[in-house]
Amino acid sequence: MRFHPPLKMSTRSPFFIRLILFVCLLLPQIARAQASCACDSFSAKERKQFEAAMRKGDTLTTHSFISQYKESISPCCQAVGFTLESLTLLSNSAFDESFQTARTAHTLLNTRFQPFASIESARLMGNYYSRKSNHDSSIYFYYQALELTQRTQEPHLLAKIYNGIAVDFLRQEQIDKGLEFTKKALEAARMTNDTLLLAQYHSDLGIVYWTKYDKTKQEKYLDSTARIVQQALLYSKLTKSNLSLTKNYLTMGSIAEARKDFRKTLVYTDTLLQLVTAKTRANAMASLYMLRGAAYSGLQDHTKAIECQEKALTFAHQINNRYLEKTTYNYLYGAYKAAGKTALALAALERTRFLGDSLVTSENVEAISRMEQKYNKKINEQTIKDLSQLAAIQTLELRQKNLLMIATAVTAALILLLVFLFYRQRNLYHQQRVLAVENKFLRFQLDPHFLSNALVSIQRFMLDNKTTKAAGYLSKFSRLMRQLLEYSREDLITLEEEIDLLRNYLELQKLRMKDKFKYEIKIDDKLSVTDLRIQPMLAQPFVENAVEHGLPANGQGVIEITFSMSGDNLLLEIKDNGSGISMESNQGHLSLSTKIIRERIELLNKSNKKPIDLQIGNVANGSGTHVQLTLPIYS
């Protein structure tokens, strides 16, 4: 995100006059809106005290807060009291009572607006309907709460609403939408500096990436899950939040299960069993036993697998969670079938299909989509209305302008136009130069030798009747070509995409060169590869040089690529164990690639706020070439 410095302006400027008029028009409306439903005694400080007491299980303090506001003569304060009571009931899994209390608060407010109660009561009703798989009503109340937050811009409440919407999308198996709103929830949580919220939404983001992997089976999403859950674990240990710790250990157990390390999965679930208390939520217990049962299935211990899955089903039934019920029945189907219990397996399969059909329906998906479009349309209409008001103010001002001010404005406009045309012409010339160098750079990305050798390797595999290897090689080769074409058109790509491109290229080279070298890509744990963005394909030419000209004549070649932080920049290092720059036989090739990449860096540095720095030398205390690239990063 780019931040621009505030404009310096005279108090006589037209913009300043418009701003004063606009504020003067709005102030009476704002005053009336605030006076219509005030509960001044409930401040942000009071809310934090209540939430802290609720987390500690301090019922005396929470009941004192609830009674104080419910017994008030003000309907707004009463609504606050009922909303606080709804939150307490929800934390104790009393879902029906929580809903009824939230609805009472909502009814008390009617058309009045109270910053906390109006938003939270709508969110709590959305939460209830989501649990009941009534996604039409759920998304209605969530978007109502989201619309109300436009009046307060309170990030704490905004994070909770985004999270609720994300859960709704995930339960409808709209994973990309779920991921989008989970990231929004995490962004809002970062604005609060609340470590408990950060722990919760980092944990949730790990779960969503796991869901994405489970759906697509793409390894990059499993890697993202592993990285994010480590960040989440740090926050969870810092806050000592049992709920977040439980989510993280469940996710790590799922990763181990996906990688067929079933005993490690059991170790994680053993750790979870030690964290379990009488207050542990039923959905967490259901997930724990479901995962434990999956591990036993992997170890072919079908008796224990069935026992665990049946326990998981009991917990899922307790809270009427259809999503958990469907997943558990699916696991039970596999366990019953493996154990030879055909009748039970068929019954579990039938139940899985029934629950799946009831959860994901076209009507629910269409209802959610309609509500999202309606919300976006309303925001756009409000923006148009605001712009229309500003236009009316501008028209009034223009009638009051004298000829001198008009002449001054016209002169200023002409000067600005000339400046704009000058800079535009200069930018066009600069862009043409960049395009020319980029084309030269792209032609150099993969030299003809690599393309020729790649095709010869595919031919060799086919002649040797190794059709499976040939198909795999061809698939990797086509994926690399597609990545190069896609990323070359982008100004920025994520660090994860850059690493994926390098890994795919190196894997192809290993296959072609019959494992003549090995490579390692090291990533600093502090780096969030899914969020950080860099300018694309600056590393690939140096990796290609390392493969083609930086490997020893005899013995195993080693290429090491490291991504780490250097201040506010990304440090990329590429090392090989060849003979180094001064002794390499293809000095001309290295010089040509260096010249092209330096030319591209020079042009990029003219537009970058932070410069790209390139250093090439020999490996210290050893043989080989050492390339260092310091790159600016974008979020």
C-alpha cells in the first residue's frame, strides 16, 4: 500500500471552503444521529474490561456489567446489556439463548443506532444462523453489521464480521471467498494491536489454507499452511489462548496426516488431550477425535479409528454442526469399509451425501451472492450520493467566483496541463526504454540450449519407453513456460510465486542433467511469502548461470538460494560450488547476462522508491560464485 503525504493548502483554497461547507451541512445530521441513541457510560475501555473478565471466566464482573445496563431506563443501554449477555451465552455454547438475547437487543434498538449494540447484535444473529446452516439469513445479518461499521470504522468489530462472513463462504465450499475474507479479518485485527485477535485470525488463516490444500491437493498450499501455523503458534503461546493453541495443533496434526506421518499426528492429538478442559468447545473435541481417527486409519488400526470417529460424531451431534457431522460420516465410511462392516459403511456414505446436499445448495450460494451484490451496490450508491452533494456545493461556489479567480484558475489549469503533458511524454519515453530492455531480458531468460536440451530429454525418455517420466517432464516444462509468460506481464508477484518459479526451473534442470547437482532453497521464518510482493524474475538469470556455468567439472554440484530480511528489504543470495568468476570458462555468457540485468535494474531504480542493489563475487573461504540481490518489498 502506498501512502501519500498530505497536501499543503491555503485556508483560502476552493477545496478548504468546500470542506467547511460540507462539514457544516453534515454536523446537524451527525449530532441528531448520535443523540438518537446514546449510552455514554459504555466506552471502549468498558468493553475491553468486560471482554477480559469474560476470557478469565470472571462471572461476577460480567454479570455486574450486564445487570448495570439491562436495568437502565435507556433503551440503548438496555440493548447494550442484552448484547453483552448474548456474548456470555455464546462463550458457554448456549447458542439458542444467545440468539434470543441478541434478537431482544436488536428489537429494542429498532431503527436507532448504538455503535456497539447495533453492530454486535446483528453479528451475533448472523453467527447463530450460520451455525444452523441458514446461510441466507446469516449473510443478511453479517452484511447488515458490515454496513453499520461504515459509521464507526471500529477494526475490532470489523475483524469479527469479516471472520463470520469467511466462515459462511467456507461452509458453502466457496474457499477462495473464504480466504479473501479471512485475510480481511486479519488485516482489521492488525489495526487493533490485540494479540488475542491476531492469534485467532492467524490460526484461522492457517485452517483456510489447509482447506484450500485439501480441496486442490496443491503442495504450495500445504507449505503456506505450515508457515502460517508457525506464526499463529507464536501468538497463541504469547497470549496463552487454549482455543488458538487447539486450532494450531489440529492444523499441524492435519499437515502430518497429509504427509502420511500418522504417528506424528497422534503425538499432536496427545498434546491436545492434555489441553482439554471441561470448557473445551464441542467442535474442537469433534475435530480432535476426527483427526485421531484418521491417523489410526492410516496405521490400519480400524477398531481405534472407528472408536475415535464415533466419539467425534457424538460431539458434532451435541452442537448440531452439520459440517462436522458430514466430515465425520465420511471418515466413518472409510473406516467401516476397511473393517469389512459393509452395512454400516453404506449407511455412513448415505448420511454423508445427505448432509452434503443440505449444506451446499444452489439456493444458498445464490442468496449469499445476491446479498454481497446488494451490499456493494448500496456502498456505490452512497458514494454517488456523497459525490452529488459535493457537486452541488461546487456549483454554488462557482456562481460566487469573480472574473479574476476564473482567470487565475484557467491560467493554473493551463500550467498544470503543460506540466502533465511534459511528464507524460517523458514517462512514455521511459516506458518504451523499459519495454525494449524487458523484451531483451525475456529473450535471455531461457537460452536456446536449455530449450533444445529439454526437448531432447523428453525424446530420450520416450525412446527408452519411459513415457511416465516423459509426461511428467513435459508437464513441468509446460508449467514453467506458462509461469514465465504470466509473470513477465506483471509489475509485482508474490514471493511465493517467485520461489515456485525457481523451484520448478531447478527441478527441470535436475531431471535433464541426471541429478548432476542438488539445490536448497532457504526461507527466513520471518518472511510471509504469501503477502510479500517483489518485482518478477530478477533471480532466474543468475540461477541459470549457476546451473549452466557454475557447477564443478567433477563431483556433485551444489546450488544454495537464500531469502532473508535485510532491514526493510529482501536479501536474495545465490551460491554455487564451481570454480568462481575468475576461472569460469564461459565468462562471456556471465558478462552478457550481467549487462542485461544491470540495465534492467538501472531502469527499475528510476521508478523505485528503494533501489535494487546487485553484488557479484566469489564465495568467501571457498570456491564458487556468490550473487547478492537486495530487493525492495511490497505488501
